Amino acid sequence: MALRFMGVTLGLALFCVTALAAAEVPISQEARTHFSAGVSFLQDPDGARYEEAYREFKAAYAASPSWKILGNLGIAAFKLERDGEAVEAFKQYLSEGGAQIEAEERAQFERDLQTLQSAVVKLTLQSDPPGATVVDERIPASGSPIQNRYGALTQPTELGLHPGHHRITAKLAGYPDAVLELDLEPRQTLSQTLTFARAAAPVASSSGPVDAGSAKSGLRTASYVALGVGVVGIGVGTVFGLKSKSDYGKGNDLCPAFPCRLTAQQAQDRESFGSDGDSAKTLSLVGFIAGGVGIATGVTLFVLSSRKTEPAAQAKVVPWVGLGSAGITGSFQ
């Protein structure tokens, strides 16, 4: 699009502060200050700063709504891809400026306006609940995203956007962000509602004080767990005890009395039976010990849970089994 850089290509003859003095709308000092700052941003030696210029021209027009501000405001809006605002600014500039706009300048603005109108997308947004602020990002195929912020959506609001892929993020206090991704085609018209869902309520902490009834119930449950572990331990000890006896018996059968005359295979088998018997014996002892500890702990906890006058304590019982060992760890809190 061949939009001109007004204030440079026309040598500041267009929209200079002096020209504002002749506008039909009285020009306040505040408007002059903002307008002058906007022109300075457009003429920055390091390159035009359109975002800052847009804010200044917007503030100038809010202070004194003169049509002569709208040309530069429209150009800044166009450069930021706020296409809908650029269209409205150019249309109003041409309409209100009338014969005061030179023919060549008018022809250029009309061409620029026609080009914008041939592509601008009209997207009507609303939020549920109302009041969300919106950040729009157009994500081009190459280069950095183009980002624009819009005010609160207190009612359905039409935005004029540049065609392309857009990510729209809406923010509303007390809610997670609502995100919408759209592929917008030239001259497309559509409506979207950004719906907010409340975040899940935090889970109440379980670390607070426990009343006596709950504590007693916890102790009673822990006692049953400990007793169960004790019974399992005794069972494990019994099983491995029987296995140990069986392995020793098989080894003794190969050599009932000394001296023994055994083949190499028989000697190896007798040694294997002895080793298996030793391992089973160790596991049997561990099982009986764990069973005894579990039963003792269970009985203790059961007695504590039956007391009526003392505040019950919280107990934590954790059975464990390791390589060649097993048992129970516990603590009272």
C-alpha cells in the first residue's frame, strides 16, 4: 500500500501545528502538545515510531477533535495494523476536510482508503462475563508477531483487523485467560464470544487440627493395618520356615551319614540345597520379626484408640520390605 509518510513527504505542510490553529474546532494547548509529540515520533531519526505516535495523535484528538489530526492518526493506525481505525480515520478526514484538502492529497487518501476497505476483516468480539481486555497478535509467515491491545469488552465490539492468522487473548480478573485462534480472510465478517471458566477451587488443607473422634478413628484404622502386616509377617515367616526345613531335608537325604560318597552332581545339589535352606531360614526369621513388631504395634494402637480421657494422637505406620529384611516404621504426631 502506497500510504504516504505525512509530515515528511509533504514537508510538514500537512498537519503541522500551525495548520491546527486554523481548524474549526478550538485547539487546546494539550492537543498541540500531543500532536507535536506525535509528529516528532514519526520523524524519529532512527525510524518512525508508530506506536508512540498513535498514542499521541489519539490523545490530541481526544483533547480537541479536529479533522486535521485524523490523517496522521489514520496513518499510525494503519502501520500498526489497526485497519478498522485507519479506515474510520481516513473516511472522517476526507468527509470533514472537504474542499480544504488539496486535490492531489485527496486522491491519494481515497486510493489508500479503497485499498484498506478491500481487505479489512470485521470481527465482533464480546466476553462472557463482560469486561475483558483483549490482546490481538497477528502471526505472519515470517517476522515478528504484530500485537495490539484493545479496551474492555463491556458490550459487543467490532474490531477491524488485518487478514491472516490471529491469536486473541482475553484477560479478566479472577479467571484464567481465554484464548482464541483464527485464520481471517480478506473482507471476512464474523462474531466470536470469549467465554471464561472459573479456576478450580483450591483443595482445603488437611494439615489442620484434628478432633478427638477423628484421631481415634485414625488410630483404630492404623491398628488394623499394623495387625494385618503382623499377620502377613507371621505367614511369610512360616512359609519360608517350611521351605528352609524342606531344603535342609533334601540336602540331608543325599548324605544321611558321614562319610558320603557323592558324585560331582550330587555334591553340587547338596550344596545348593544347603544354600537355599540358609536363605529361606533368614527370610523366615525376618518374617517372624516383622510379624511380631506388626502385632505389637497393632495392639498398642488399638489400646490407645480405646482411651476416652486423653486426646488421641495421629499415627503414621509404614510397612517395608527390603532385600533380605522387612519391618514396620511408625511415628506419633
